[in-house]
Amino acid sequence: FLHLGIPLQQVIAMVTRNAVKALSGKIPQPTLTIFSVEEGDYPLSDVDGVIRRASQRILPLAVFTNGQPSPCYGLQYNSDAAERLARTLQSASDY
């Protein structure tokens, strides 16, 4: 959706709040997703197998449900983002 020119804020609403409303109307449990928007050259494939190139992607870094970490594999692919997230979480816990 970013590649199609939709603003980030609208993309996030599309895959969170709007998706929940469309599926059930209720959020099942409190969930927090921490993500990074990365710049680069990323291949996107459509249903016909046509490849397009995107300059950005959204990479989930961590997911918490009811305050507990849930499986999320984004950090396995980006050690720099993992280190930044760890420092940020540590700084926040110091308050």
C-alpha cells in the first residue's frame, strides 16, 4: 500500500483498526506492534507473478499482547533495528 502512494498513517489504519471493524467490530485483546519503515529496493509480486520494485517496506519488530511478547520475526532479519529497539525499551524503562 505504501508503494501505491497511500500515506503511512492510512496504511496502518487499514491493517489494524479498519481490519478489526470489518472482521468482528471488536478488538479481541490489547495489542501493541512496534515496527520500522525501511528504505531500500524490495521486490513485490502480484497475483500474476509480475514483479514491481518498492522503495519502502514495513518491518514488524515486536508484538505485545496483554503486555506479553508474542512471536514476531522481524528482528531476526534486522540486527540494527533490534539493537535500536533494545536501547529504546531500556531508556523507557529507566523512567
